[in-house]
Amino acid sequence: MLAEERRSQICLGLDPDPAGLGDSITDWVDGSPAEAAGAAVSAHCRRIIDLAGPSCIAVKPQLACFERLGWPGWRALEEVCEAAREAGLLVVADGKRGDVPVSAKAYGQAMVGVTDSPFGPVDGLGADAFTANPLLGEDALEPMVAAAEAAGAGVFSLVRTSNPGAADVEDLPTQDGPVHEQLARMVDRFGDRLGGRESRLSGMGAVVGATAPEHIARLRELMPRAMFLIPGVGAQGGRPEDLGAAFVAGRAGAMVAASRSIAGADDPAAAAEELRAAVWAVSG
Amino acid sequence: MLAEERRSQICLGLDPDPAGLGDSITDWVDGSPAEAAGAAVSAHCRRIIDLAGPSCIAVKPQLACFERLGWPGWRALEEVCEAAREAGLLVVADGKRGDVPVSAKAYGQAMVGVTDSPFGPVDGLGADAFTANPLLGEDALEPMVAAAEAAGAGVFSLVRTSNPGAADVEDLPTQDGPVHEQLARMVDRFGDRLGGRESRLSGMGAVVGATAPEHIARLRELMPRAMFLIPGVGAQGGRPEDLGAAFVAGRAGAMVAASRSIAGADDPAAAAEELRAAVWAVSG
């Protein structure tokens, strides 16, 4: 398992904001504002990967941050995914897509590639895993799971997110527990589809925020095989020491995502290494 | 109101699939497979706009279908949005985005533009409205609503989608009705923010599928001011004659989206015109 090899469960979030990259403007920047910003965003992310990558097992580009720059942003995203692969890191494409089945199929293709185009195969982002939004139900998740299955990739369905407003819908009480527990059961039903070859863990995973750690043990019960992707540590207030229950499934049972607390640190390498050690300590 | 002027409430869905465009391959196609497919997708959509546009008030590009072609797909998307504007049509960018607040802000920027980039302003898609996924709650919708407000655009939040699996989560019973009614209340709470200048209607709208018309009257009660975006007519089985309750709010109270039933017709112009007349007849 990669987690054991690298003694890390850290997923490096990449949420580049051009507003903070003005220092990188030089005389030789050309092209449109979007192209110039796209180039700066690409260079910034590749620098963070170089610095912090050695303490991580994966990167998690936030698609929103690239899309806001239009096609040059999407080109930067492709460059960043490629740089992460070259650095030996997994790519978790964080787009939280969800749509009716025919469109969900296209979102799956965006993540792992199009094979049936008469113009020749298109690679997509080559994601090792991607996030998905389950609001539209099982038939809408299905084509994204199928795309992941065909590509040997994983899916992280939203279950309980890390923002304060998550309670509005995800915590609404139903007859069988809050909505997020129903989402967890849906994730578990897909567990056989992306079954791990090397372990009992499934590549059908769940996004479970670190900011409401009181849910983690219960969600681990409902999804005993799922990989957890845990955002919300650091800038959002979540703490590694509250995440032990996620690792009941083993050291590879969860990835902890951190973005601003690493990329925004004075020393991103040291910040990543500190978080790596803290999470490793609670995972064993 | 544009609906009155054009006597139309039809929103032309653009869901291009490169798999069906092999006939457009010519000797002079160059570039990568993604670039060639992107050019074909752009030409196809512009052709459909030319043919069917006169019977419509808006286009609704499905972002998934463009994204699957990577950056050339996103460039095609920008070309198609521009072509629609030139044809006098509104652009409803259908991406169904949803994320924690800091990322939701970036999604809003992707739709209507980035103004605070030190590299210069970036236009985004220049959308007149865009779809959003409300699973993450009010604080996650807020930045997208704020972006729309600043740009004079509208938002269509998912409330009850048109796919069979919609029942899995959106129809889960809670103490105050099914989940989709709770989503409807959330939409209504944002209604003042995108208040219409010319009418009592709000630009804070809702996606309500035509495939479950039994919900439409109740959802109109809960969201008296919201514009409805109604997919699911045609290929998915919804019928114009079942949509009357949506137009209680006036002729501009809803847009009916159709994709495959127009773009896939032998005569897209006639198919669009037939649907226009059928919807206009039930809206008065």
C-alpha cells in the first residue's frame, strides 16, 4: 500500500487563487489575462508540489480554482495533474460533480478519459480518484462509478462535508437517521464495485469532514470498507487527533486533505511534514 | 420580458457528444484528438443554435459534455456561449456546481468572471444564469448567489431533478416534508437577493423536473417568486401539458429545457418550434 510505503496519508489540496499571485507578474508575461493567470497558477502549484509533495501521497486540485480562468485554467489543471504524477503522487480531482445519468457519464469521462471518440481517444485528467455529489441518487452516481471501475480509479462521494452549512441538508433527520447516514448507506452499496485488490478497502470512498468529528465513528460503522477523504483540517479548524476512528479500517483507510495550511505556510515543506507525522501517529 | 417578446419559454439544451460527430471528420482536421473533437463540438452546437435558436429564449450548455474534451472542450464551450449571445439568446451554464464557501466563490467566478486578478479581469463564461447544487447548504450557495447578484445573473438551484434516482435522496421524508421541499424553502429564502426589477419573479430559481409533475404545484406554492428551469421534457418522458402549474407565476415563470429531442431531430428547427408552441399554449 502506498500509505505504508510513504508513511503518509496526506492529500495536498491545490486551491490556487490568482489574486494572491501578483508577485509572479514579470515583463515577459504575454497572452490574455486568463492565459497569464493560468501560467502563474500552474507554476505556483508545481512549486507547492515540489516543496510539500515528499510528505504526501496525493494531490487534490480544486477544479473550481482552475475553471475560473476558463480554458487556460483547464490547461493549467492538466499540467498540474501531470506534474503530480511525475512526482509519484496520486491525483484526486476535486470537482464534486453530479448530474442525471447521461451527463454523469460525461463527467466520468472528463475525469478518466473518452475512449469512444471518432477523433481518437482523449485522456481526460487521468485522475486516480475523483469526488462526486450524490444528491441526484444512485442512478446518477452509477456512470461515474462505472467510469472509475473501467479506469481502475476511485470515487469519493460527499457524505458529510466540512462547512458550517453542511448541517442544513446533510444533517436533516429522516426515519433512518440524518441524511448523511443515508448517503453513507448508498456509498456502502457501491462498495463491491470498486473493491480493492490488495486489501479489504474499497475505492468507493466518502468525503467526511474533520470539522464534525463526532460523526466519524458512526460513518465508519456504516461504511466499513470505504476510503475516507477528510478535508477541514487546519484552516477550517479540524484536528488530526480527532480522526482516529477513520483509521479503524487500517492505515490506508483515510486520506487527510489540507490546502491553505500547507500552501499558505511560510515553509510548506515543514507544514506538510508536521501534518504527515501528526496523522501517522493517530492512524496506527 | 424576453419571454413575452419572443413568445417562447424554450431553453435549448446543448449536450454535444463527440461519439456522434464522426461524419464531420475531414482531411484538414488537425491538432490533438481533443482539439479536433472540440472544434467539431463547437461547430455542431453553433449549427443547432442557428437552426433552433429562433424558437428559443436561451441555450443551456451542459458543462460535462465540454469538459470531457479537456481544455479544447472548455474553449469550445466559450465559443458556443459567445455564439448564443450573438444570436440574442440567454446563456444558462449547466454545471450544477456545489462546494464549501471558498470554492463555491471560485465556481461563481467561473460563471460570471474574475474581477480581482492582478493579471487583469477574466470574463468567465459570461453566463446569464447558472445551475447550482444545494447539498452543502446555505453558506455554500451564498457565494454563488453573490456572484450572480454582482453580475445581474440568475441561479437555478437543484430542487427536484428529472432522473428516476432523484427519489433516493431528494424525496427522503423529513419532519417538514421530503428533502426537496426543504431545498425549495432554501431557494425561497434567497429570493430577495436576486429580485427581478421588472416583475415579482426572482432570479433565484429552481430546477424542477418535468418527469414528476405531481410535485410542480406544491413547489410553486413553496417558491412563489422563483423562476423554474424544467428539464426532462421529450427524451426523458415529460410532457408540456403537465407543466401548467409552473406558469401560475406568469408566462416568464419557467423555462422548459430540451436537448436531445431538438438537437437529435431530423428537423431541429421544426422540433423547437413545435415545443415552443406547445409550452406557450399551457403557459397563458
